[in-house]
Amino acid sequence: LEMGNWRSGSAALLFWALFALRTVEPQNVSAPNIIIMIMDDMGWGDLGVFGQPSKETPNLDMMASQGMLFPDFYTANPLCSPSRAALLTGRLPIRNGFYTTNAHARNAYTPQEIVGGISKEEILLPEILKKRGYVSKIVGKWHLGHREQYLPLERGFDQWFGSPNCHFGPYNTSYRPNIPVYNNSEMIGRYYEEFEIDERTGESNLTQIYLQEGLDFIFQQTLARQPFFLYWAPDATHAPVYASKHFLGKSQRGRYGDAVMELDYSVGQILAWLVTLGIDKNTFVFFTSDNGAALMSGPKQSGSNGPFLCGKETTFEGGMREPAIAWWPGHIPAGTVSYQLGSVMDLFTTSLTLAGLAAPFDRVIDGLDLTPSLFNNSMTDRPIFYYRGNQMMAVRVGPYKAHYWTWSNSWEEFNKGINFCPGQEVTGVTTHTQQEHTMQPLIIHLGRDPGEKYPIRYGVLSKEYQTVLSRVTLIVEEHQKTLVPGQPQLNMCDLAVMNWAPPGCERLGKCLKPPQSQPWKCDWPH
Amino acid sequence: LEMGNWRSGSAALLFWALFALRTVEPQNVSAPNIIIMIMDDMGWGDLGVFGQPSKETPNLDMMASQGMLFPDFYTANPLCSPSRAALLTGRLPIRNGFYTTNAHARNAYTPQEIVGGISKEEILLPEILKKRGYVSKIVGKWHLGHREQYLPLERGFDQWFGSPNCHFGPYNTSYRPNIPVYNNSEMIGRYYEEFEIDERTGESNLTQIYLQEGLDFIFQQTLARQPFFLYWAPDATHAPVYASKHFLGKSQRGRYGDAVMELDYSVGQILAWLVTLGIDKNTFVFFTSDNGAALMSGPKQSGSNGPFLCGKETTFEGGMREPAIAWWPGHIPAGTVSYQLGSVMDLFTTSLTLAGLAAPFDRVIDGLDLTPSLFNNSMTDRPIFYYRGNQMMAVRVGPYKAHYWTWSNSWEEFNKGINFCPGQEVTGVTTHTQQEHTMQPLIIHLGRDPGEKYPIRYGVLSKEYQTVLSRVTLIVEEHQKTLVPGQPQLNMCDLAVMNWAPPGCERLGKCLKPPQSQPWKCDWPH
């Protein structure tokens, strides 16, 4: 695959597709293609169908009208790396090791200086899908470790176009390398160098590249008649947000909205491509995001969590409730809403079920098989656990959420202007110290009170409180009793492990010299 | 019309309708029927299509998918009476007299002890529609004055089924009469007496009665081949919220959600009835609410303003942005969104245009003719003024909102637990004293910042601030220069004017003896 490949006109591509497909027979419906689209820091409230006042996501809204909407869908952690690790392993970060024990209840992720990555002991979705002949590609952000042994092609993916870390930058090569962009197992350039992002204007054509990479892969696999798994993970809505020239200035919402519009357009292109290629009836598509909108980034660089409390980094609904749409014409009933409590981890289990594969038996899998919801809109009772680092902060059971710990962020950070709940303040809930409530959890009815503003009055006289508490307590006790935390992978940092000399750098003449190794325990302030 | 009329089975009604209509010819399309559905304290975020997570309004969502959605639609005042007066006169409350000068920037309305009502000098929509032969009915809450000279049948309505005031109660007849329910010009009972509302369970069949009254009227007018105006104003979502037995406990959102579900069902019934009667292509329907959700009533008695700031009583978006859907199959394009800044006052002007009538020339009309938006989705530049009592608090011009005054409520009330912005606090914006910013208005970009959390930095160096300010200043100066405030109607209160002995009370034996007249200047704390 050449770097310039994505530039090939889609008209030409379409011509070849339709020509080639005349001789292609339908694929095996018992192993449908799977496309998981995971957005970066996009909030629940960023979609028209979820109440964004600008109503600028016609393609996603149409996807919902042709598919199934999940208004009660969650991530497994309010930060990107653990969320993505949970999705691909079907397991809570506390189990798969994507957390830290350096401090209590702190979110950790995979910046360049992280030493760790996803453990070899974990089994990733594409590794299992391979058994049924799936070809898997990740397009966009990986975020499960950037050192060679952790990269996607080591973990079941057959192809990769994208980057191991966030597109922060631009950096000065002497103290911090720019993030590489990989094509499969070799870097082909770096952000702000070969892959431009104009910090001032917000212009970058990366989403277009990621779109084209997705379309190309779908096309190739359709021709090859091999079932595929496309993990489409663009990052345009993560600060610094970007959009390509055509979309800049188009939104009512400024640059962030421009990025959303381009992603919405891209989703529309992908779905249309499936229809054009005649594989829409054989392709399961799920759209979601990795965590809530990053409200600390302000209105020009972050999205909306709708009516929910706070955002990214927190275990309030704004941090963990995600936009979610399932689409599979002819299989998933059109225009439906499922109130099933869902999780990104369910995408692991559900994908395996769709592929006719079993989940691993030798470990706890937290993901639920959503196919009963998808095909019959039935409901399965299951809890949602809200973790922040090594601490279970809250649990949702039915409409009730019990906060065992509350924390927005520290006074120290808050006073510096870092605010995870801008404009929101709920006394006793959005606390700036880590508040323990394990003896008397704060219980919220999320139906009546989606904004988590009115904890139910407790005390022996509150029948509702007591009834819920006894139900929740059993579930939490069972969870904690059986929980075996995985080895934490996000404890150590080292400047020497940064992306100084990724594979392929020699060919490009872009190898940088790493400093001496000086590992330290990473500091996770949130 | 007998009290029991609404009980007549709809199956029988349908039979007669279809039988009768075989001989009825289509009505005159140049004078379409007009139905304005105005909800009470329902918030922007209470509809699925506007992002309510429970997604429990399938009929309203379908109405939107068959019609046009207005995400930028406003009331003229964040309180019921002035809002409704503005709708029916097409004029700001500051012009039509529905405000008070007893204190600065206080919302006033029409409780039982109010002496005033809508002035005879104002011209109401049904009064003009009569010229083209429209028959007008109000079903539900009037709220423009309960003394005899102010009642609907004195002001252009031909029929009325409903009440003059809010359904507060139950009261003890010795100090405060229960609110009467009128059928046309006579009371036929009182709330909590003949018209039950069970405060404990929230059960009441009032919405069913109001639905049936609406359906009956539509049917009768269709038979009579006379164009009609139905002003459908149920009040189930105003605290104390109520629903009928079938809907109680059905919602994920508790009693408030039950009330919304019943109203949603009723809207669906009305639209379906229009289709059944074959007059849907000849009937313009508009759905909206009178002000934002009454957040001070808590999660069991109030709704959602979605991502917007604060609620009822305030001039933040949560107080004044309203859900709004226009429906007219064959005339309004289906499934469209209009970004036109709209106002309840536009319903006055638009209705007149639809009926081929001119608005009064002898006075300022604030309502805009929305037909260019409705039929061609075109946009007209116009400001939105946010008034609180006698004070223009803010103005919206394009995406920008300039706050000239900010106030949530007083410290005194706030400290008593009355909170118009529960869980929300934006420094310098949700102020607890009336803050004047006329020299340097707080300017918000509502596209980037619908939650009004990030006033644009001002100062000579902020080009955006300066550009917007000069544009807004011209508009505000023009508005204030030409403004002639109407005689304030909501200044005086008197226990003697309460609903002691409404017309018709003799026949029912329900006349009560009023106390001595002792008028006082009403106290408006908000």
C-alpha cells in the first residue's frame, strides 16, 4: 500500500468495485463482516439523534433511523486507553491491566513515555476472529502501547494505518518526538511533519485519509471474499481537534463541530459503500466513542455530554455514557431503541457471537452478548461498573446508580483552572476530594435524574433507598469477591521509550536518538 | 356539551366520523385549520428528538420526522402567563402589558389573586381569525386573567374547555377556592372536587378529557366544513404533575415522564385523527411549550432542559428555549430542521398569514411570519429578546447571545432551597444578585457553547467580541428607542377577586363568598 493510495479518486474506485463485483458471490452470512467505529472524546450529546441542538449529524441520525439506538451504553473507563483495551479484550481494565496502582483512583493511559502496553496474556478480539478467517484492520488510533511488542500487528490485526498515541504536538525533536503514523508494521511519517495538522487553522486531512483507508480495506476484502473486521478509530474530535479544508468553518459549533461533521460524513460514506458493494446485509456496524466529551478542553476543543454530569476523566454519566448505534439492515430492526445497559466490552462478546466463535473460557469476560437485544430487542439484567484506575467508583443496576466514591478532580488542579465539570457543581457529588461513600453509597435514579443532581434520601425510613441498596450490595460484593486484578501495566514511565526510532524510521531517515533510560513511576493526577 | 361527552368511546366516534365524512367535501386550503399545542413547563430536553435519554415520545418524534423541527425556538418570557399572552397577541409582554413594574426584572403571572388580565386594547389571534370564518376553541389552561371580562369567550374564542389558572391545590374553601373548570362561559366544577387530581398518586384523567375535547372539536368542525383554530393547552407537566391511570408508572422517568408519555400519546391521537378525517393536508399543527422546565420543582415534578443552562423563571437558554415542531403533510417538507430563530409570537403572525389575514397595522407586532421557513426552509435574520418582567435581560442575534443583565434568583430565596439552576453554577453568569452588564454585555456563542458557560473574552483586543457587540448594540438601541411599554396588568392583587363565585356556580351550588376587597401591590419575588 502506497502513501498516496488514499488519494485515488473514489469515482475510479467505484467503477472498479462494480466491475469486479459482478463476478463476486455473496459472502458467508454466518460470518458477517464487523465494523466497529470508535470515536475519540466524542460525547453522548454530540449527535443530533442524542439532542445536539445544531443537528449536524445527518448520517449518524440516519444510521440510527435504519438501526438501533442505545441511549444507555457505557465505556469501561472514562479515559481513552483503558476504554479501548476493554473493548478489544471484553474485560474491565482492572482485569486486563490497563490501570495504575501508583495512586488511588487515578486514570492512566499510554502517553509516549509509558513503558507498558497491553499484556500478551490478554486475548484481543482480532486474535480470536482469525480462527474463522477474518482479516482485521485497525485504522486510526491504537493506544494500547507504542513499543514494538505492543503494536497492533503483534496483537491479531493484519493491517494498520494510524498512530499508536494521541496526535498531540508539534514537538521539538530534541526533547520529544512527534507521534509516528504507521502503515502496517512500519512508520511512514510523523504528525506535524509528513502528516500535517495546522494548529492555528485546525486543518488536517487525516480524517479523509482514515476514511479512504477504511473504504479501501472494505473493498479489498469484499473482492477477496474474506470476512473482515474493521476497527475504525479516527481521532479528529480529540484536542487539538482538526478537520479538512472542506469542513472547516461549516459547523454552527466551531472547529469541534467541523470535526464532528467530517466524521459524520465519513460514517455516511462507509455505510453507503457497504450498500454500493452489496455487503450491507452482511456487515454489522457499531458506532460509539471511547469516553465522554473532554469538557476541560473548553468550548472550542470539546463536545457535549448532553444532559449528563461532568465529562471525560470522571465516573459521572458525562464521563462514561456514550453515543451508540448498531446498524445491520435486514438483521437489526430499523428505527428502534434498546434500553439494554450496554458497554464497549460487549462489542467483544457480541462480535464473537456474530462470527460463531466462543469467548475465552479461562478468564472472566465482562462483555455481554448483545445479539438478543439487537435481533429481538430483549433486555438482559446486568450491572455497569464505573472504574477510575484501581477503584470501582460506582455501579449501575437497572435505573439506579450507586456512587461508592465521588471525585471530580483535586482542588489543586481545579484551582489551576482544570475543570472536569465546567459550570456544574452538585454539592456532595462533584467533590474535589476523593470522598468515600462505601458505607452509605449515594444512590441516583438515572431515569428521573439523568444529571445526577438528586441523590435519593437515605436512612432507615427511605424504602426506595434500602431496597436498592440491598440489591446493589449483593452485586458489588459478588463483583469484589471474585475480582482478581490484573498486573497493572500503566505504572512506569521512561523518556527512553518514546517514539524516537520506530520501525521504518531508517528508511525515512527519521530516526532520533533516545535519551538514557531513567524509568520513574508515572504521575497520574486524575 | 355535556360533562360526560368526553367519555364517549372513540370507536363510536370514529364510526360516525367516517360515516358522516362520506358526504363532506375537502375544506378550503387557502384557510387551513390551525392547531397550536402548547405544553406547560415542558422543557426542550423532554422529547426524544431533542435528546431525552428515555426516548419515550415516539409520537412527537414521528411528528418531527414528518414535519419540521425548530431547535432554536423561544418563548417570549420564561413564565406561563406572559408567554401565552405573547403567543396570542404576537407581541412581547412588555408591549401587551403582561408584566409588572412592582419591582425590577420580576416575572409576574396570573394567580387567583391577580386583579388584571389581558387588556381589551390587545388583539388576540382568534379575534382576527374570526374574519375568515374560523371557529376557535381553547382546550386547557387560559392564564390570561380569570375575572369575567378576561375570559376566553370574551376574547375571540368560540369555545373553551379548561381552567383559567394553574391546577394548584387542593385548597380549603374558606381561605382559597379551588380553581374552576369551565365549559365555555360557565364553570362545571372545580379541580380536586369534580375534576380529581390525586396528589398522592398523581392520578388524574384531565389529559384524557382535554384530548377528547380536542378530538370532538376537530370532528365537529370537519363536519361543519368550517376552518378551525384549536389552541390545545394541557397542563399535566406543570407541578403537581399528573397522568391518568393507564400511564402512571409507565415511564422510566417517574411521574413527570408519565405525564409526558400521556401528552405524547395525545399528540399522536390528534395527528392520527386528522389523517383519519382526511384533513391532515389542510391542517397546520405546531407543538411547543410555554417556558423551560421548572427545575425548582425537583426531579419528580419537573422535566429537562437538555444541555441548556437553568430553567423556568430565568432568561438563560433553559428558561426560554422551547421544543418546537411544525407539521403539515404535503406543505411542510418532512424530516427537516429549520435553524430559523423562532418565537411563540411567530405563531400569531404565521397563523394569520396561513389564513390569508393581515396582522394589525396600528401597533408593533413582534411575531415573524415563519411561512418562508416552513415552506422553503429559508432563514430570516431577526433578534430574540429575553425579557424578565420589565427588563430586557438579553438578546440573541445570529448565534450570539448578549446578556445585559444576569440573575438566577435572590440569595434569600436560594438559601431557602429555591433553585432555578440546580447543579449548575457559572461564575459571573448565574448570579444571585441582579447584575448589570449594559456597558459590557456578556456575549456567548450559542453554537459552540449552548450551555452558556464561556462568555467570550472582552476587551479591545477581542475582535469577535467587538464585532458582535457593535452589531448587537445597534439592534438593542433600535429596540429600546422604539419601545413603548404597555400598561402593566400584573401589578395588583386582591383576595376578593379569586375564583369564589365564577359564572355557573349557582347552578352547581358551588358559589363561595368572597372576602372584602383589599387590594395590594403583588409581591413578585422572581
